[in-house]
Amino acid sequence: MTEFLVKHFVKDYRDVEKISVRTAYGVLASIVGIFCNVFLFIVKFVVGLFLHSVSVTADAFNNLSDAGSSIISFVGVKMAEKPADKDHPFGHGRIEYIAALVVSFLVLEVGFSFLKDSIGKIRTPEELNFQVVSVLILLVSIGVKLWLGLFNRKLGEKIDSKVMKAVFTDSMGDVITTGATVLSLIFFAVTGINIDGFVGVGVALVVMWAGVGIARDTLEPLIGQAIDPEIYGQIKQFVEGYEGIEGTHDLIVHNYGPGRSMASIHAEVPNDADIEESHEIIDRIEREAAKELGIFLVIHMDPVEMKDERVLKVRDQVVNILRELDPACSIHDFRLVHGEHQTNLIFDMVIPIDYDEKTRSDLPLRLSQKIKELDTRYECVITVEYDYVAKTEE
């Protein structure tokens, strides 16, 4: 069904890097979400009234809030499609994140409202009316929500959309809560004990947790995230794949919405290379990165020593010492400046950003002391930088 809908309603559906195609995916997901959630709201609301069940009614209004969320997502996706203008030179892509943040607050509000109602049901419970047909309808609801969640996950993976992945999480929460409601009805039919209010509390808490999760996932790109290791590796490999580029460092990526990224990176070139030739290579990489990676890439050119044996030997010694001190750290932009009484070793040292202040201060000092053991004339001039790449989960 997912492939059928995508092929029939998304033009050029394979070209997911295009903004127009991403928008079409978002519109499709929103419309399908509105239809499915309105349908489920009507069904569950009727069943809840018939059964006098606050947990079923809570679940119904949760679906209605999901339909409202889909409407907001639709508006957000369409607004995010607006091209760049003089006031917003990087486009309007972050509106999609803002729309998802609004959705998270709606979900939280619904969860809080039904938490209050469920507590009231615990204090003054009402008699449930168990009907097999009602349970069957709720099971159908579970099936619809499960499909809708998988539908959003598949589309979210195609276009790498945090919003759609958040909708998948929310849908799975709905599957769990509706399943809990069904179990409470079956439990009442078998034992005669009404646990509807307690299940309603559980439903409300799960709904609120889903809202918190959506808010967290959408706030991260708005605040500014560490670089995804996969994206870091992709850009690094792309730049270093060009002849005349000896290495890269200091990669920073700024996200301006799904599919809209700007990045800067330092590319190392031999210090004896023709500057005009190196500049031409840099320009070509920037142009082709925009076409092939869809990233506006700005490259700073760093000349590095590639032939002086003494410089290369000392640099290797420093790298080895640092590796023994802390393998998570690295150096770049290494230079030797000879003087009459001392030799300056000038370089940048990259350390993980989550290190505490004491470690940040101690590491360069310890490294300088170890290097001075090689030659008492060595004086280190170290610039400390931070690694902006996200940590991979073990």
C-alpha cells in the first residue's frame, strides 16, 4: 500500500533530495494521517460513549489530536517549501521543526487532560458495558495505527525526516495504549473488576511521554546538533577523494531544515603546491558537493608540510604521544618554527567537547611536558578545539 500511494501521489518519488519531492512526501503523509485519525476518532468516540469508558474516549481524542497534528504538519511542510528570500537567505525549512514542536504541545495537552479525567474515574468509577463487537473495533483501530506508524517510518527513512519518525513513535504509543484499553475491557469481562480509570492513567502518561519525545526530537535541530557520524564520514570522504587534498578537519554542519544544510571544512593541501591550482580544486569540490551531496559547502584551504623529513618525524612523534595520553584526541595544522634557543611546535589539538574543564586544561599541559622530554628546546603553542561529531552508540 505504501509503495502504491507513493508512486501514484509523489511525482519523481525517487529524487528525494529535491525540496519539491520532500514536500510531496510530507503532504502525502499528512493527508493519510488526517484521514486515518479522523476515522479512528469517530469509531472510538462512539465506542467510548457506548461503553461509558474514559480510557476509550481518551484514546479517541488522542486520535483527534493526531489529526490536528497532521493538519499542522501539512501547513508546516507547505510553509517550509517557500524558497529563500532577502530576510531568510537559507530558506524556511526550519518551519517544519517548529510545526512538529507545536504538535508535541498539543499531544501533551491532550495527555494531561485525560490524566485528570482518569483520576476522576478512579475516584468515582462508572460501570462498563462490555461488547465483543466493541473490542473487535478497537482491534481494527490497532491495526490501522500500526500501519500508519509503519507508513510514516518508511517515508521518514526515505527522506530522512525527523517529523515522520516522530509520528511513527507517536503511532506506536497509540498501538500500546489502545491495546491496554482492550486488555482492561477483557479483564472486566472475565473478573468483573473495573480498572478502566487506572488504564486511562496509563494511556495518558504514554501520550504525554510521546509528546515529550516529539518535543525533544524537534528541539535538537533547532538548538543545534552534533554532526551525525555518517554525514561526517560522507563529507570527509567526498572532499578527501579529490587529487591534491591530503586531509580534512574542522568540519561543522549547520542545519536549516530537512535537506537544507550548510557546512564548512578545512582541506589540507601541500604547502608547495601552486596556489591557483589548489584554489581551482577547492572551487570544484564546493560546486560538486552542492550537486552530489545537496550541501552548501565552504572550504578553507590549509597548507601542510609533506616533504620535510624532520617536520614529519616530529609530527609523528607528537601524534604517538597524544595517542598514548588520550586516543580520543587528535592534532592538525602542525608547524615547526626554528629559533636560536628554542623550536616552537605550533598545532591545533582537538578534544571531545564533553570533557570537563580540568581535563581540557590538563591534557595540553601533559602533552607539552611529554614533548619536552624529546628535546628540551621544544616549546608547544597549542590551540584547543572541540570535536563536533556526535558519539556513536555502543
